[in-house]
Amino acid sequence: IFASTISSNVLADIKMGVILGFTGPIESLTPAMAASAELAFKEASDSGSLLGGQKISVERADSTCVDSAAATAAAEGLVSGGVVAIMGADCSGVTGAIATNVAVPNGVVMISPSATSPGLTDLNDNGYFFRTAPSDARGGQILADITNDRKVKSLAVTHTNNDYGKGLADVYVAAVKAHGISVTVVTAHEEGKGDYGAEVATLAAAGGDALAVLGYLDQAGGSIIQGSLDSGAFDVFVLSDGMIGDSLTDRFGNDLNKSFGSLPGSTGKGAGKFADVAKAAGIDSSGPYTGESYDAAALITLAMQAGGKADRATVQANVMLVANGPGTKIYPGELKKALDLLANGKAVDYEGATAVQFTDVGEASGAFLEKEIKGGKFKTKGQR
């Protein structure tokens, strides 16, 4: 009996947490994000090369995207359950709350695939918080450049009233004004209201060639577009990353054909490889932050292998090393190759789906995709 307990302890799965907004204003985006992260964990598990053949088991938790208390409680459950690291969270406010209240105090690495608030750059994280998404400090500038290139001369702006919306709006408004574009009004909106008639009326009264909606497609953002179309107030919408997803075009189709936006992403070699790997696994990788989610999970597995241990401190000590090289470049679908190289003391430079390169504070420096709606569908116009 004694021998069997020893062996079962040795073979216990490595626990990983995935915390995303499975309910709330981006719930249509999170299933593909979670599946992409779990694909990387499974690839490492199935390779037989992770720490001599160890397996990963994943526990999901709901960040809600908007309720910091609920997100913190969910993360506490993961941490007390013994997860080695956390892939997530997603929205900036809940991500900051989890990092500050749960992950950092417990010495647990969290890698967010999608929290973009500029405020997170200066988070006091003791080196435990990373993000494979770039900051809105750059994203807002890119979106403003695209707005200018599309000859918009005046616009109204509405943003979700949280860390993400406020941070992005500050950057975007300053950048469009620097391009000489007139900003007629900047308003905040709350998530989860039944009616957005008053908000639409305020925006309509201010007017403009376009309405920039910096928010979430499945709640307020989508409702404000609905009201704007119904009232004829606007027919061109500038969309932030949280507004880009098939549930928006499924709802409005050709009514959005002149609208456009941007989100982090790349058209490089890794993006193509990820699309193939995801498709083979039955995952639609076209939505936002799927590649970033795969990369976040892959980095966690490679960091453990680089340090030779499945524990929290090992992940923290090695994430930067495997992300920024130097070493053999590693792409999606090549985790076994990477794990074998690391097991043999060789270095790897994880490029992944999104050309991963971390700044000194552990956030992606980042490329962006310019998106436009044509024929009622999102199309990628190019990389910025």
C-alpha cells in the first residue's frame, strides 16, 4: 500500500487554472479563448516530453469580466485548489484585481491573453503578472491612425466605464485629436442596463461622421450600435478589440459594412501555423485573443520545463527566458520539439501564434490587425 501511494503522488496531474469571462459582456468570445489555451496544455501533456511524461489537468473559473469580487473569489478557489499557474484573466479590471489580491500574494504566475489597460503596465506585481496582449497605450494610437486613414473628420466616442474603457478612450481621443479629427463628445456607459436610449440620444445630438464604440460586443456596446442604427444617428462605427467578434456581425450583418476597428494580432508565420493547429482541433481561431491564449498557456508549460519543476516559483523564474530567447524559434504545434530541446539543456525562443516578445515588465510589445466589415463579415485588411 505504501508503495502505491508514493507512485500515485508522483503521477498526480499538474493543475492549471483558466479564468475567463464565461458569463458577462464578452461571453461569446471566451469559449474559443479557453479552448485555445487548453489546446496548448493538451499538446504539452500528450507529447510525453513534459517533465518526463507528466500530464496537465485544467480547471476553469469564471472571471465574469466585470465583477471584481466574483473574479477574486473564483481565482482564490483555483489557487487554494493548487494550480501551478493561471491563464487569464481577460478584462482589465478583473485581471488587475486578481493579480493584486490573489496571484501576486500567493506567488502564482498569471498570464493574461487580453487585458490591455495601460494601467497594468505599472502594476506592482513582483514579476508574477504577464500579458501576451499589448497595452492600449499602443492600441489606442493604432486605432486612431486607422480612423485617420479612413478619412473620418469628426466623431463621437462612447466607452465602457471601467479600467479598459477609460484607459483606451484617453489614449484614442488624444491621438485622433492629434490627427486633426474633431471629437464631438466623449461619454461613458455602464454595462448590463436594459435600455441605452439616453446614451444614444446624447451621442446623436453631438453627431459626427462616425461613432467610436470602445466596449463589449455582447452587452452595452452592441445595444448602443442597435440604437444608433435604429434611430439613424450613425452608420459608421469605429470598433475597439472588445467589439470585434462574429456575434456582432451575426446580429447586424451588412448594416455595419462601412465600419472598422483593430485588435492585437499578426499575419506572420506563427499566426498561420496557429490557424492550422486550431482548425485541426475544431477551434475557430478567427476571434480575438485566441492566439494570445494559446501562447499564454504554451509559455507556462515551457517555463516549467526550462526550470525542470512543476511549481509556481519555477514558472515565474523562466517565463521571460523562454519568451524572449535567444534560442531555437518555436511555433504553434511545436511544443514537443521545444520541450525536448529544453530537456536537453538547449535554449528556445517561443514565437508562438503572436510573435511573442515581452517588454521588461512582461507585456507583449505587439502587432495589430486592421479589421473591416465587408459583406456583413469581419475581414482582415492588414497588419499594423
